[in-house]
Amino acid sequence: MEFKILQSLPFAVTVCNKDAEIIYMNDKSVLTFLKNSEDSIIGKSLFDCHNENSVLKIKELLNSGDT
């Protein structure tokens, strides 16, 4: 999947698949959410880096198909 256009955006963009697995982060997202820019959470679950309320909302969105 191509994400080139997202790389140049001036705000954080994190993309997950339907299983809540993180598949892409632009540079701003890495700088915003990771302590060390060499760290990676690509391949990890969104559920692992959000609180319980956020996890419920993410699940609702994924189940509804909305964005």
C-alpha cells in the first residue's frame, strides 16, 4: 500500500488495518508518539498503546467500518 502522500503532511498520521494492527506511521507520528525515533510500533496493536476508553472507541469504529 502506498502512503507517500501522508509522509509530507504536517500532522501525525497513524494507519491500522481492520485488526487494529499498526501498518504505517508518518514521520510526525513517530516524533509525536515515540520517545526514540528509532523505536517502531509497526505491526503492534493499537490496543496496546491506548487506554480502556480509547480501545472501546477504536473497536466501535473498526466494527462499524467508519473512519
